[in-house]
Amino acid sequence: MVKIVNFLLIAGVLQGFGFNLVTVFVKKKYDKVIIFLNLTVLFISLNNLQAVLSEYQFFQNVFLLKNLLIPWYFLIFPMFYSFTTHYLKVQDKVKDFLKPSLIIFTAEIAIRLCFISYEYYENEIYGIHSSLVADYTRIEDVVNLFFGSFLFFNACLLIFRRNHLISYVLSFDDLNWIKWFIRLGGIVILIWVVALGLDLKLCFGTDEETCNQIPYMFLRLSDSMLLYWIGYQGIYKYNVLKDRIVLRSTIAQGEDLIPSPNVQHTSNDPDDFFNDKHENDFNAIKKHIIKNKLYLDPLLSMETVAAELGMSKSYFSKLVNSYSDYNFSDFINSLRVKQAKRFLSDDTFSDYTIVAIGLECGFNSKSTFYSAFKKFTSETPTSYREQF
């Protein structure tokens, strides 16, 4: 079992370093969100690499390297917290814990070097076998657990309780992906508490470095899987977020999607629904929806628009069905598809993700966008874009 876990950790380390390399070489422009996300993944990889090397006793014959266990995991929390604040665009509204974190990290390494020097002197000069470094490591873990939990708690508050601070980003991203990460992250911290508690109870005062390491191995495996996942999700979601912000600005500053010509139907039947009054009412509906870009709202409902125009739901529905040849849902989706076709056919937006375009045009998911686009154009957004 230990060998299997170590193998998975090594695979995770390679995946993490691969993630960093791909991000560095693929991204043309960097901002702090991408940097903090990459640093989060990097410190996970370094922590797991160090754990595997220690497990296989690579530095067993070098006293300094054997005991110099750099607390890379400590930096995961401030980097993730910084990623969260910058992703949510609230870095100027909340406290920044990055500098204090770096100071604590540096101080921990300095203190460890002092204890290593003292223990080496005791062993070499007096032959005294000491557990000083091992005990310091456990105390360091307790301090880091409290500090990491503190930062994690602050991230939870931002995501779940301070909607007034993150209202801007919430208009682009419901943050469900990061909310699930927070929930699962809470479970990982509980596993950490249990592992540390067992370690302190069973091993404090001994120099057995491998004492009760199995809970820690599973802890490293679970948190690495979770945090590598947040790395890929973070890159994807952030790219979509950036694209949506620009697209929304473009729509807001641009001209109307399409002109709103008067729809004309003629009929010789005096009892037919098509007459001048109904025709004018439908044209008013169409103009209202297009001028105010209501079709961009994924939660738009027929009841809302009918109420805004002072029409009954049944009358409104019959007007749309009769004059557009669509039901209300398809009528709105047809407008959304027209807006999407503008972006997909414009080379200015060739680097923007198709998902971001679909979401900003009013669709609530990638699948509904693709389904509607194919329904009205008989091709996918991808194949349509390739023509231009």
C-alpha cells in the first residue's frame, strides 16, 4: 500500500511540474491570478517530492539534508488565498497575508537550521542521541496547521459570506466549482488534524521520522489530488472569466444586435389573429428585447418581459408564437445565436473561448449553447468559427 501511495505521489509530482511548464510556455501573458495558481501547484509538487525522497531515504547519509525538511506545504495556503482574492478581484479590499507568510516560512527554516546544528553538535561531540529536530518538526506542524486553517477560513468567508464584496465576479461566475473545493478542502484539513494528533500522541519525544507516517501519506495524496484539480479548474475558469468581462464590455458598448424591423403579416380573414394592432404589439416586444439586450440574461422569463410590457402571459405567448414562428424560448435563443455568430465570425475574438462566448450571449451552459447553435445553424460553434 505504501508503495502504491508513493507511486501516485510521484505521478502527481510529475503532473504538477508538467502543469507549471505547460502554463509557462503556453500562456503569452501573465497576471497575478495565474502566477499564484502556479505557485500553489508548484509548492504541492515540491512538498510531495520531498516526502517521497525522504521515504526512500535519499539523503540518509547526509545529516543536514536528512533533517532539512523544508515546509513547502506551509506556502500552499497563502498562495491559494492570494489566488482567491485576486480571482475575486477583492485584493484591495481584504488583508494581504503574503508578506507575513513569507516571513514565517523563512523564520521556520532558520530555526530548523539552528536545531539541526545543535543536534549535530550533540551527536558528534557528546554522542547524545536527541529527538530535538523531530519534536520541532511536530511543533512546526501544529503552528502551520493553525495558520493554514486561519487562511482557509478567511477564504471560506469570502466565498460564502461576503457576497457584497464579490458581486462583480458573481455576475460572471457562480463560483460553484470553488465552493466544492472549499468543502472538500475542509475534509482534508480534518484529516490533517487527525494525522497530526496521532503523531503527537504516539511519537512526541522520539526521533523516529517514519513514526505513524501512513496518515500523512494519505493526507498528501488527498490534498495533492484536490489541489491539482483546482489548478486545472482555476486556469480554465479564469480564462473564461477574463473573456466574459471583455465580451460583456464589447456588447455594452456596441450597437444593437440586429435592427428591429417591423414584422408584417397580411391576411384576408377578418377573424385572423394577424392584424395591425397585434403586429405593432409584437414589434414592440421585439424592439424591447433587442434594445435592452434582455436575451443576454440566462434567467430571462416570458412572465418578466410580459409584465414589463403590461401584457398578459397568454397574449404575449400567442404574439411570439404567431409572428416569430418560434416559442418564446426558441425566439430568445435565436437572438443569442445571432449574437454568438457575431463574435465567432470576428477575428478580433479568435482567441476567446467558445464557452465564454456562449455564456456571455445568454446561454447558461456549454451544452445548451452547442445544442441551440446547431439547431439554428445546422453546425457547431467550432465548425462555424473555422470558416472565418
